[in-house]
Amino acid sequence: MTTIGEGFVGQVLAVLAAVGCSAFAAAPARADDPVMHEVKYVVTAASPIYADIYYLDQDPTKFSDYSHNPYQFTPNVQADIAPGHPWVSPTVMLSNPDQYAMVSVSTGSEPGTPNFHCALIVDGVVKASNDGPKGALCSMRLW
């Protein structure tokens, strides 16, 4: 887990509050149902950029499914990101975010150095964050 500044945590929580995200307790599950976790991804940039974003939006049944076709589980989004204008994912429900939750952002073919910051929020708690001049990856798993 990457250590993050208190200022960024406040910004992420403010963004989540603005888009209506709240920390929910996991709903009671039947014995055969996995516990689902609410996952949000947030990407910010210090300079305006049209970014390429990939994020995991569903649990694969088994890792080999993901390994053989990761794009089946990671939609690609192109988004305008700028200071005060973050990209926030739709809510994703995952049973195993420790293994699979991830978001990556890059400049793609766009010129510039936007200085990205990403955050991975599970059940309302920032679990991972990362920075990069032209790209960043947020994940709890070491890829």
C-alpha cells in the first residue's frame, strides 16, 4: 500500500461525497454467496490531459480467465482530466478486490506530462494510491 498525503485523502473523500458515494457495509450474504465490496477508482492530473484509463470492473471466475483475456475484464475509457475535474469510475462490486481491483492511466498518444494521481477506494477506504508523470497504476496486488 502506498502512503498518501492527508490533503489527497481529503480531496478524494470530497470527490466521492460530490458524486454520491458513501461507505456501505457489505450486505449480509447467503452461505454460498461471496461478500461483495464496493470499489471506486479516482484519477486526477495536475495538468489537463485526454487520458487512457483501464479499470477492472468484474471478478474473473478464475485467474486464468483474466490472464488469457484481460481486456474482457478491463474496459478502456478515454477521459478529459484536469485540476478540479477528476475521472471517477462507476461503482464496481468485486468479491476479491485484494486480488483484482486495479486502475491504470496513461497519456496514450497525447503529448505532455500531466502528473497523474490514482486512488483505489474499497468500501469507502483508500486502499492504494500512486503517482506518475505520464502514467500511474493503482492496485493492492503486485503485478
